[in-house]
Amino acid sequence: MTTVETYILESTESHSRYYLGCNSCRSHVEVLVPKDREIQYLHGGLLVQDAFPDSEGFTPAYREQIIGIRSRYHICDKCWDETLGDDE
């Protein structure tokens, strides 16, 4: 498994901003993560769906980005659709 760069661009009291690369096409996105949620999930062991619930406006695609930050492996939406299509 080849990984691409994933790193923090900015960290403030309220949020962290990450650079997250796609392992397939090498494109990247910047992901803004609320600091309290970051601590709960990335450092506190809370499940991603509990730290970033649908009921508070967090989407499944956003949660996949958050998982990518932690695992250092991410596939962008375009590559996901091309690779897996509607088979999820």
C-alpha cells in the first residue's frame, strides 16, 4: 500500500487544518477539523461516527476524510466512484 502525504497545516485553539492526499490520483484536499472533535477521535479513541455524527451535520464523506487523516490512507470521491461505483 502506497501512502501520500498527510500533514497538519494549521492548529489553533478552535480547529486544525489538514492536507490530505488521495492515494490513487495524488490530488489533495484541505480538511478543517474542530479541535474538540479532533481530540475525541484522533487522540481519545471515540468512534468516528460518534465524534462526527450525521445529526450535527457531518457527512459520511467528511468522516472518510477524518479516517484518512488517522490512517494516512485516503481515496478522493472521484477515485472512489471510479473504483467502486455504486457497490459500496
